[in-house]
Amino acid sequence: MLNYILKKIGYGLIVLIMVVCIVSTIISLAPVDPAELTFGNRYDEETVKAKREALGLDKGIFTQLWMYLRDISPIAILADHAENKAKYNYTRLLPLGERALVFKAPYLRESFQSGRRVSEILGEAIPLTAILALTSIFLAAIIGIALGIIAALRPNTFFDNFAITISVLGYSVPSYVSAMILALIFGFFLSEYTGLNVQGSLVVLDDFGEEKYVWKNLILPAIALGIRPVAIITQLTRSAMLDVLSQDYIRTAKAKGLPKRTVVIKHALRNALNPVATAISGWFAALLAGAFFVENVFNFKGLGDVAVNALLSFDIPVVLGAVVFTAVLFVLVNIMVDILYVFLDPRVAVS
Amino acid sequence: MEKNLLLEIINLHVEFTTEEGVVHAVKGINLQLFRGETLGIVGESGSGKSVSFLSVMQLIESPPGKIAEGKIIFHPESGKPVDLLALSEKEIQQYRGNDVAMIFQEPMTSLNPVYRCGFQVDEAILLHRGVSKEVAKAQTLELFEKVQLPDPERIYKSFPHQLSGGQKQRVMIAMAMSCNPEILIADEPTTALDVTVQKKILALMGDLKKELNASIIFITHDLGVIAEIADRVAVMYRGLIVEKGKVEDIFMQPQHPYTKSLLACRPPMDYRLNQLPVVADFMDISTDKNGEEMMIEKAASIQDIDRIQKITKEDSLKRIAELTKQAPLLEVKNLSCWFTTKKDFLGRPKAYVKAVDNVSFNVYPGETLGLVGESGCGKTTLGRVILRLLPARSGEVFYRGKDLMLLEKQEMMALRKKIQIIFQDPYASLNPRMTIGQAIMEPMTVHRIYNTPSERRTWVLDLLEKVGLKANHFNRYPHEFSGGQRQRICIARALALKPEFIICDESVSALDVSVQAQVLNLLLDLRESFQLSYIFISHDLSVVKFMSDRMLVMNQGKIVERGASDDIYHHPKNVYTQNLISAIPQAKNFVR
């Protein structure tokens, strides 16, 4: 088991490094000078040049890449002096003369725009996104699995066809479109009755400057984000259940005299969950990574919103930070799903 | 007598609604089961035998199935008789698994893969007995002991995929027996198992029946099994019971032509025939003027069928002597194939299973060499290694003097059309999206047999007739054909390349005995008309004996016995061979 997990983590690291390489290469090809961006419209050549050197922008692309990888790696060899100590806040593992092998939190650099640490910016946004993602995937899983089971138990009936048609429709509409439609209908036309806002984040500052959770602002984004997962989960559950329900062991379970509910939930659903779990985890990771446009539509201050704004203003450290975080998240969720499979289906050999 | 009546099936009709219309699977059967007896139900697939007894528990998938008419009266030991068909879904659940239990054909798929075996048996006990979990576990372990499972504690904790087929079937039996049912319905419980395992399971069921005083309904397509276990027999054909009676009467004095043909179409053990009789030799089916089906008797016994003759021992030995005088077509020398079972951290092999272990033999032109052994003995692997579908670890295979293992890709490609293989499962080996014509023509195109599509087409049409299909089948799809017809298609596909040598890997194992006889006859006919040589691989010694001149017995990757087929059957020297032969279910007690 440990071997299995270590192997998966190994593959995950390779994926992460490749993601960073590809994304930073693409960004470095963009026709802007980040050093100029830092100072807005008013700057002089000398300061820009100094800034460029500080950011390492005067160096070759491979050196820059290497430096970034060194910054985000938790274990690295760094020059051991006070300036670096303040920057990385590391723990020395092994002194190597002027340098040292150190352990540190990944250093995601600082925003060009605000000068704040990227980790701090992301740290504010991630909890909001996490709550949103959890809510919508939870809703989607419950509704999708329930609909899928009901459709599978009545194949080719009106309900079944209805559920399939609706889910195809739900899947075909991009979530930012359904976000806008929902916002318009429930947040604007019907806001008298629903009491919902067109836009608004989960955490807002009230009149006294205090942070305050506005839970109703979660409702519309969660639904907008949940529609496509619901569609997929419904279809996958339905087809997996149809397959499982025709298996011999279901007949065995019925022949034992088990009530229908037990047969369906305990014997059939448990076997049908594998593909569904894959879909749920994939969507969950995608939602956690920030539902870029939906958050933007609702002005929900999550990871997606931060990333979109950073992208628009070429705030490269923030964009890269968001991408790295997303990649780590995907890798982690995938590893967790692989482990989950072993528990869902004992036939998955751990080797 | 009346007092001992346990189950009565009265005028049962079952229908299935399909795209082509309503199919009457069961057309009014009447049957009685008495306390303490074993009732055998025999019939081929599609005869309605499984459907009839799934109806007892209301387990027919509905839709498309529907019980159109009839009653099934259950007379419990205490209490009033009930019509099981009149019960609601909720009410019948009280009877399922409790008064009436079932064992199914496929032990591999009949247990839920995600739950431990112990739990699956506990579940039934907890449901019907209302005892605590600890008591249920104790009872389950006791049952496992009773069905002779080794190490019940370990089996209790195992998942189904960790057990062998025989062990799984024992778990199924334990589950069925868990609530002391009065009726046990066993639907082909041993068909998927090796003969030696089958023998043990049959013995176990006999013992349990006595001990628990249950009655068994035993459904099978194999009359040999019936002879071993049943007291009375009902023969089903096309949704009707065509004959019923005591088991000795059915075997000694069969009345209905279908029963006679069923008895005759299994390869005989004691003598040798040139061909096997089939159902069509014994009867014709026609419709009378009211549109009712009629069965017309044609032959009363094998002696009345002209094309079938016995082959004397001298003749068959003479044939073998002549065959082996020739230069061998295929020479296999010290062939081995090992599979890695364990790898170390760097992926280097640590442990092997020797699937084929230092095997040598020859096949002569025109000969059929039989290869018999139980599942896992390496016979299929051997066939595939010869064709280079699997890599050999060591050894040589000479085909007409050329070492196949050393051939370059292109030379091998040229030889592949000379050596063909016919697989076991006619359902899985045809692509459902290709018409029969396309399926047969595809390898011809690859190997450039004939130059134009129209020439190929002519040849395929010719082949279809030779394997007993019709020219208008050319544009049909596989799902329109029965298992036997599909195997004919597979045979036609193998013949399309005009091979000299065919490996038949369990080619008739998935077929009913009556269909099996037809396919075996076809293979024999084709051997003569196309001058083929075969390696005939099967787990069924009686089939191998009928088909082959010489035979190899394989166990754990090694050939343990070889010789003329009849010799091996009558004078087996190896213990393994002896066990294999004694396990073949036969109506030994009822020799006419």
C-alpha cells in the first residue's frame, strides 16, 4: 500500500514540474514587461532595471524557471543569509558552507500589483472557494446519484427519458451562462421574493468594517456550479446502475429474500460507485481550483476571481501561484481517489 | 402420496415481450415435487427450464418477462398451501431464501464482489432468523464447515475473487442452505466447473439433502449429471415438458424422440463413432394445419441412423499407425512458458508460475491431437505459445521443419494464415458491429486471399454453406445468431484463409450438448474435406476422446500421459488421468 501511494506521489511530482514549466514558458512569451507593470505609468529606466534584476528577469528563461522551481520546492539549497531568511523563512537542515540545505514553505513570491505575498492572497481566497466547491459538489452528488438510481430503476420510461434529456441540456450549457441566467432570474427579477443578490461574496465587510458571512450569497453560485456535475453524475450513475442491476449477484441478493431497497442501495449502488466517484472527484478538484467565470459573474471573492483579475493585469506571480495550487490540488485529489478505489472495490489490486 | 406433495406447478405459461413480438418461453407445464426427492430438469438453452423455476420465486425480470397464466402451489410443512404467484413482492420476500432457496450457474458472478463471503451468508441468516450478529457468524462458520470449505475463518473474511470457482459454489450452497429451506432450486450449479470439482459438489449436495431433509430441483442441460443425482426427471423442450418419469425409466426406456436424441448426442465413452447423432436424426418439427407445432419421430435408436457407424479398435489403431508414419506437421520440443507472479521493487521477476513446463509432442498431417486438462493446467497457454500469441520462455516449435520461434515478422505473418485458432466463446469473439460477411472477409483482405472482393465474396458464400449456414446470412449481424451458429461463423472465418492446421481451444465448451454434437460433426467433416489437422483442446475428456486420434493429458503445465485416445480412456496409467475419467458423469448404472 505504501509503495503504491509513494509511486502515485512520484508521478504527481512529475506532473507538477511539467505544469510549472509549460505555464511559465507561455507567460514569459507574453509581450509585457512585468517590471514596468510594477510601477504603473510613472517610472524611470534605472528603477525598472533594478527591479528587473531583483525579479531575475534579466536572466535566461531556463535560469528563471529553475529559480521558480527552487522557490516553490519545500526542500532546496539556498544561500544562507539574513535576506533569504526573511524571504523564505526556512529551517536549516544541513549547513553547506555559505549555503544550506533548507526546509521551507513553498515561496510563491509577491504580487506585482499589491506587493503582498501571493500565499497570503491565495490564503484569503481559498477558504471561500472551498466552501463553495464543497457545497455544490455535495448537492450535485446527492441529486445526481438519486436521479441516476431512479432513472435506472425505470429504464425507458417517461421519467428516464426526461432525466436524460434534462441532463444533456444541463451539460451543454456553459456554467457561466447558467450563472448569468440564475443571477438575472433569482437575483434580479425575483429578488423581491427570493431575497437574493445579483452579486456578492460570502464574506463582506459590514458598515463597521467587520467581516461578516452572508450565507445566502452561496446559494446561486453553488447551484450554477452544480448543474453540470449533476448532469454527468446522473448519467454515469444511471448507466453504471443499469449495468450492475443485470448482474448475477443482484439476482442472488433478491433470491435471498432481501427487500428491494436493500438490493438497490447495498448490493447495486455500492458496485456502481466506481465511475461515479471518479466523476465526483474530478469535478470537485475542478471546482476547488476556482470556477473562474462563475465566481467572476457573482463577484464571489474566491480563487477564480483572484486568478481572473490577476490574469487581466498580468500579475504573473499570482497567476502562477494559482496554477501551481490548482495542479497540486488535482494531483492530491487523484491520489485520494486511487486510494478510495481500493476500498470501494476489493478487486483493485494494490501492486 | 398427497401428504408428501411439496410444490405443484399448474399450467404455467411465461411470456417475454421482445422487439420481434411475444415469445412464449414456457407453454403450460405441469409438474409436482415431493418431499425429500431430487427432481432433475433437463433441456437445452432456450427450452424454458430456467425461466420456469425462476418463476417459482417470482425472479423473472419484468418487463420483459411476464407470467401469463398458471399457479405454483407451495405446501409448507406446517400451515396452509399458498400460491406463490399470487403473492405480492413484499410477501414473496418471506419465502425467498427462507422456504425456497436457489443456487445459480455462474459461481464466478453470483457473489457480490465488494462484500466478504461471510457477510453475504450472514445477511440471509440475519434477515430470516432474526438472530444477533454473533450467532449469525457462528452459524455461517458452521455452514462453511458443512460444505467442506477449508479454513472457514479465512473464507469468512475473504472476498469472492480470492476463492476458486468450486469454493465460490460452496459458499453459494452454504448461503442457500443457511435458513434450512424446504426446496432448493439448483440452476446448472456445476456447468461452469471442472469435472472433478463437479463430482465433489454433486456428492456434497446429495449429503446435504439427506442431512437437512430438503428437496432439490436440479436444472441442467447434461443428462450425465442427472443420472448421478436425480430421482425423477422431467425433460423440457421448446417450453414444454416432453417427458417425465423415474430416472431409470428415462435412461432405460426413453419414449420421446427428443429424450432419445439427448441421450445419444453425448460422445459415447465405451465405443467409438464416426459421427455423433443429433436431434434432427431423431425427429422433425413441422406445423399442422392449425399452426400447432408437431414433433415427428424419425429414428428410434442410433442403429436406425445410416450415417453413423461404430469404428472398431483395430481400424482406429491402424489409422494412427498410418498417420504417424508421415513426417510431422508440427513438432514441439521442450517448450516452456512462465508467467511472473511477483516482482521486486525494481520490477524484476521474483516468482513464476510455470504455465507450460518443458512440453514436447508432434502433430501429423490429417491427425487430430487432443489436449485435455482442467482449468489452469496450461492447455490454453500452450495453444497460444505455439501460435506466438504469447512469448515462449524456451523451446522450439517446428512447422514443416521451420522453427516458428525464430521466424521474422513477415515470415510469421505468411504462416499465420496456415495456422488458425477457434476460441471458446462464440459470443465474445465476433465483433458486434461487423456483418458476418465482413467478419469472414476481413482476414482474407489482410492476408490477400484472392485479388478482388467479388472473388472473396464467392468463397465466403461457399464457406457459409459448407459450415451449415445460408448465403443470405452474409449481411446479418452476430446478435441475430444462436451460440451454435456463431461458432459455425467462427469456424468459417478460420477456414477463410485456407489453413492447414487449426487449434480448437475449448471450441464447443460453451455450447449445449445437442449443439455441441452438431459442431463436432462439422469439425470432423471439414477435416476430411479440407485436409486439416487439429489440436483439439478441451476440459471434457469425453469430447476429446471422440474427436482425437491421439491425446495428451496435461496437469500443472506438464504432459502427464500421452497415447491413443481409446487406450488412455480404457487403461489410464497416471493417477490424475484416472481421477479425470472417474469424475465424468455418466449413466453407468443404466447401461442399456
